[in-house]
Amino acid sequence: MILGIDASNIRGGGGVTHLVELLKAANPIQYGFEKVYIWGGKYTLDCIDDRNWLQKREENFLNKSLPYRVFWQKFILSKRAVELSCDILFIPGSSYSGNFRPYATLSQNLLPFEWKEMKRYGFSWQLIRLILLRIVQSSTFKKADGVIFLTNYAKKCILNLIGTTTGINTIIPHGINLDFEKDVKLQKDIILYTKENPFRLLYVSMIDMYKHQWNVCRAVANLYNKGFHLRLDLIGPAYKPALKKLNQSLESLNNYPIFYQGQIQHKDLKDWYSKADLFVFASSCENMPIILMESMVAGLPIASSDFGPMPEVLENNGVYFNPEDSESISSSIQILIDSKELRTKMAKKSHASIKTYSWQKCANDTFQFLQDVIQKKGRK
């Protein structure tokens, strides 16, 4: 069998990471795929390791803007797949408008399917973009011969909205990169921390409307006023309107040790995890929270949002809060900082549980599913 992968709209971030790690761990021949073709732009293809069963195909349209890439996918991709005798197309970017069948796709962005989260953007280009993504991706999922979801939460959320799909579906979580793995951090009593050597809180995530960094800032300020010697570092790129909101919060709290460090290269984040004593994750919308998983690997105790799939991933190994409520956030953080024993217990349990997520398992399950889609299509 021959597999074609459409990476025409995989341009960066988690989408590229998924493809890179999936293909690095894959053994497609084990599942009957003697050849894999992947179409994409130069940057994406350059990130992917060469393999003897993999042929990377760069197309000029895929190095251009969105309209060119949409045109290529709709009118050219199917021809390419037929020319190369592909048995199935895999669409990891969630959006597909071509006529080649069968195809399987992967849901990676839950934001277009949660109206409450979309409304946080008000009337804006971002809201329009999310509505368009919702329309296109809903159509892609409904018509697909196979759909992969990352979590049970995402599957339930999307299927409740779009109804049943034409093909089969499954849940295959991403793997976790062990580059950040460290032993569980030695926890100390909170009374041992001082103004000069504070207890360090870390929140790594894009500054965005559904990430609620401003609520975390207010929560930390509340705890600081109670006499706890704390420091909060916020790290991540920024959506401009959300950054404006964060800066307004920081200006009002300028007497507190709260710092926005901006965007930091992924490889340099390891040092920040090492310096932290506790991780805070306040997102209210995730498909699969990779950053939360990285903090688990890093051996940190975690105070987490109870929205979305966070409880599914972290399980009972963290203390949860309502990310829309700064009092709830401060309460959960205080539960952890009051007890070094609880911090140690939670960190050890989450550190152990996260290792069940591997790229090897993700790759094996993905190629098995693609084989199942072909077989089911053949029976039809």
C-alpha cells in the first residue's frame, strides 16, 4: 500500500512537531505501507528526517500564501495522489476540500468548536477566521473515511456539534517529548522561602484570550498580600489584543514580582522548568495540552484549570481551579504551597503517569488506524 500525507497547511508549531515526531517513530512497512509521500512547503519538509520509505515532495504553491495552498489542495492534490497510486490520504491539518478518497484526518484545534471560547475575541478577524475554520473542519470530519481525535473530551465536543461522521473514528493521543524530563523536584517548606529567594511559579503558554494570564497574575498578587514570598514568570508568544490586556494587568500590579519574559526558544525552556517550584496552567480550551504534559515530565507539582481535557490528562495528580476566577486560582495554588508533602506526592504521580504517552505508540496506532480505514473502505 502507498500512503500520501498532505502537509500543505502544516506550517509551524504543534502541527510540525506532530509530523516530525510521528514520522521519526513510524515503521509503516509493519502496517503494509511500502511507500509514504508527503507534500508540503520547504520549511515543513526540511524539519522532517529522511527515511528510506519516505519521499518528500515540495511544491511551489505550498511555499506561498493561504489562497495558493487552498487552490493546490482542492485542484492539484487529488491528481498527485492518483498519479502516485496512493491507497489513502492522511490530512493532519484538519481541513480538506479535494475529491480523493479514501482520506483520514486528525483534529488538532478545538477552539473553532467551542463557541464560548470563540466569543472571547469579540467582533474581530480572529473570530471570523475561527468561524470559517469551524465550517471547513466540520465538513472535513463529516466526510472523512477516518477521523483521529487526541482526547475523549475533544471527540465528545466535536461529535456533539457535527453529529455522526461518514467513516470510523478513534482516539490517539500525541506522544510527549522527553527532552524536558527531570527527576521530581525536591520540595521545601514554604517558610524557607524569602523575598530574595522566592517560591517560583511558572506559566508557559501563548498569551491569548483563553489562557487567562491576567487572572493568574491577580491570584499571585492575592497570595503575595497574604505574606507568601512568591514570584511568577509568564512565558510565551502573544496575540496582540491579549498582550494588551496582560500589560494592563501588569501595570496595575507593578509592585509585585510578576514578570512576562516574552517568547523563548523551545530548547531554552528547560532552564525555566528547572528554576520553577510549581507550574500553573490556566487555559480554558485545549485539544491536548502539550505544555501541561511537558510540565509533568519536568517533575513539577501542578495547579491546573479544570476546563477541557486537563483532568483527563493530569487525572488526580494536580490541584484544579476555575481559570475564569482569580480567587479559585489562588486557593488551588495555596493548597499546594502550604504542603510540601502534597507537592511531592502530586509531582511524583504526574511524572510517572505521563510516560504512558509515547510517540512510538502514537505512530503505531496511527498507521494501524490508516490500515483499518483502507480495509473498511475495501469491504464497502
